[in-house]
Amino acid sequence: DVPVVAVVGRPNVGKSTLVNRILGRREAVVEDIPGVTRDRVAYDANWRGRRFTLVDTGGWDPEARGFMARVSAQAELAVAAADVVLYVLDVTVGATDVDEAVVKILRRSGKPVVVAANKADDQRGEADSTALWSLGLGEPQAVSAMHGRGSGDLLDALFEVL
Ligand code: GDP
Ligand code: MG
């Protein structure tokens, strides 16, 4: 069976940009407007010759209301169907209350989680990523989805738990 990786996190942290970086092509829709990816979208990917399914989601906020609550529910379904969760954060923002709430749910899910500390575009961002150890989900993988920095190490970390 091809393992399934769910890419989740708050809106606008760079999930779709990271999905495109991993795919090596621009398929997932990237937008400056939060909540552009509304549903779960699955893509065939591979790393070092191993196939996996990458599922992009629209943004997760357990407190969301209205339209965003439905987007959020899709993220939760994606986690339920996944073998591994790639939890994406924005190092320029850090872990917010919403992140803390999602992490609690992730812990309850029992699924293995790899933390992607995205938007670590430079050394400063990489240094900031260490603050995300506080989530208690292991080593934050500093990555810049936009520039490609750290994406290979992130995928290696992902395959260590797959
Ligand atoms: P999503 O809502 O989590 O899917 O986020 P998107 O992938 O749509 O990206 C949201 C915004 O963050 C866009 O303007 C991206 O260009 C930007 N972005 C994504 N990754 C990076 C990154 O590594 N560095 C920087 N500086 N910006 C990024
Ligand atoms: Mg998106």
C-alpha cells in the first residue's frame, strides 16, 4: 500500500507551497488569501524512489465558524485517513493558540507527526524554528517551501516514521 501523508496546519502557513515543492511541480493552489484550498486534494508523490500520497488541506482551526469550520473538518478527516501527519507552522509567526489546540487533537489521534517549521528562508528563520520544540512533537524540521531550503531533510524525516 502507498502510504498517505496529510499536510495540515493553520491557513497561510505555506502548506500548498510545500506540497508543490515536494511534488516538484505547481499543482496545489497557492494564495495570499487564507483558506483557498477548501477540500482535501490528493497527489501522487515520490522520494528516493518510494511512492506516497500527499494530501493538501485547507487550514485547520478547531474554533472556526461558518465556511472555515467546514474547511477545518476536511483537515480532520485527512488526518484520520493518514499514516503520517506533516504539521506545518510559519516560523515568522511561531506557535499560536490555534496551533496548541490542533496539536492536542493530533496527539489524541495517535498518528505520528512530523513538524515542518516553514518560511525558514534564512539562518535567522532556521534559528527561530527551534522554538517549536515547545510543541512536544519532536525536532522541528526547518524548511523554506518557497526556496527549497531543508525540503530534502524534511522528506527524510518523514520517511523515518513511515
Ligand atoms: P496555505 O494556506 O498553508 O496552503 O499557504 P500557501 O502555500 O497558499 O502560502 C501562503 C503564503 O505564504 C503565500 O503567499 C506563499 O507564497 C507564502 N509562503 C509559502 N511558503 C513560504 C516560504 O517558505 N517562505 C516565505 N517567505 N513565504 C512562503
Ligand atoms: Mg493551501
